Amino acid sequence: MGDAAARLPTELADIARLASDAGPHAVTQTVAEVVVDGTPLPVYAVVLGSADPSHPGVGFFGGVHGLERIGTEVVIACLRALVQRLKWDATLQRLLTTLRIVFMPLVNPGGLWRGTRANPQGVDLMRNSPVECAQAAPPLLGGQRLSAALPWYRGPAGAPMQIEAQAVCRVVEEELLCRPFALTVDCHSGFGLRDRLWFPHAHTPVPVRHLPEVLALTELLDDNLAHHRYIVEPQSRQYLAHGDLWDHLYLKAERGGRVLLPLTLEMGSWLWIKKNPRQMFSRQGLFNPLIEHRQHRVLRRHMGLLEFLLRAACSYRAWCPAQAQREALRERALQRWYAAGRPS
């Protein structure tokens, strides 16, 4: 057991240490436990800020796919920055009196430990919700139930969601869906040469009800995060998929009359391969920057985005559209994202 513990992901120790350093500012929960080869691996949630349900919330998630280690590292870097600033930053301390912040940096510790996209049961957690694609999803990529030996396996039909996916849903429902407004960012890698911010839907090309809010947030990002490189778009512009976890949670919030804007940060790992072609011969290199200075650059690049989203969520009343503005914003959003159809 001692040898196994020594091989546990260092990220788990980092999360526990940072939560301890935050002291009374943070509440840390083990929201699930995954046993791999006889070794228990915790799934942590670290919560900071206001417990008042009338205040908005933000959630930062990573490590849904075990191979995409950089997503976990981005979320841990954000948590580390907040914990350090809490020691001296009075503006951050005031912000936490009116904002709830949730961190789940490593949703799939078993997959990270084994170096697999799926969890130890072979299930892709981002294809595991009960949401069904409204149109033909691409074979395999859109989710399949043929075999856990193939990628993008959804799990058996009719089975409960995997415990890691259930833990994400439970944390979002208990900490964020009780609030009038919430943003989430789920950090991934491996799609193209550009960093992208995807919003729902993934299961249908039909625009989300809160498209005006998405456009207002996007324009706020364009105006305030100078020279950012993010392509903001609905995931359906790239491909459709069954079982998307964030579609499932968005639809649940919508049914409850709440506003949840879930974003997926897809870091363009092909750029790292372009700069260091040898990475293509490594499974880790296909999804993560392997050179230390490049990893540090990636972590620095996304801190501005996460900080911006904290401020945007806290001040959502200042930029969320009033009812009279919604139709005009919707028309502009439809022109921006849907008029040209799916990209070639």
C-alpha cells in the first residue's frame, strides 16, 4: 500500500494541500472515491465564498478525461493563485462575500493515474449523461455503446451514470443550481490549433435558450480581455454528441428556472505538437505540453480568462441583458454562430 500511495497522482496531494492552506476560507469535500487496483483515489471538491443562495456562483472543473492532465493543472493553478491572494488581497476577500466558487480539479483520478481518457471502467464521462443526440452523431466520436474497448464509450444503456459523473452533477446541483446565476468552465485539451470556448448544445444544433446571455458574455470578453485568442462557439458547430454532461446540467437548470452558462475550454494541443513534433509519438504528448516552459506559458495564458469569469459572474446583473434587449441580442447571436451552418 505504501508503494501504491507513492505512485498516486501528485495532483491529489496538491489539491489537499491548497485546501488546507486556504484555512477557514475553504470547505473541502471528498465527493466520490474511486478504487483502482485496490487503492482508493478521492474526488475532491473545494468550495470558497458565500453560502448565500441569492449570490451567483462559478465552478472550475478539470481532469474529466484522464489523459488531459493540463486541464487539471490549469484549475489547480487558479486555486493556488486564489489561496495565495486570500492572504493579502482585500478586493478578493470582498469578492468572496458575494460569490460562491467551486473547484473540482480532478474529476477522473483513476483515468489520470492509468493514463486513459476514460475512467477505470472504460467509460468516457463526457458521453455518460442520459441526454440523447437529436440528430445523427458521428460514429464513435459522438458516443457509442458497443464496447469499453473502443473510445467514447457511453456505458451500458439504462445504467446509472458513473460515480465521477454523479459527483459532478451533485456538486453543481447543490452548490450552483440553487443560485440565480452561475458560470462553469470545464478545462480540456486536444482539439485543433486554437483555444476554443464551447457552449451548449452538444446534442442538437438548436440554439440554447440563453443565447442572449452567451453573446453578452462573449462581447464582454472581447471588450475586456485584450487580444485574447479564444474562439467562442457552440459545440454543435464542430460535432454532435450523445451524453454530454454539461448539456444535461444546463437542461436541468433551465427546467428549474435558473441561469447556468457552462463553458468548455478546449486548449488547442495540436499547436504544442506543431512546435514540438516529437510529442506526437507520446500519448501524453498528444494532449499536454511536455516542455516545462511551454507548460508554464499555458498556465499563465488561461489565468486571465478564469479571473475575468470570476468578475463577470460576480457582476452578472451589470451585463446580463434585460428582457427588452434579449431579442436583438438573439438575432445578432444567430447571425454570428448559426447563419453559416456547420463549418467545413
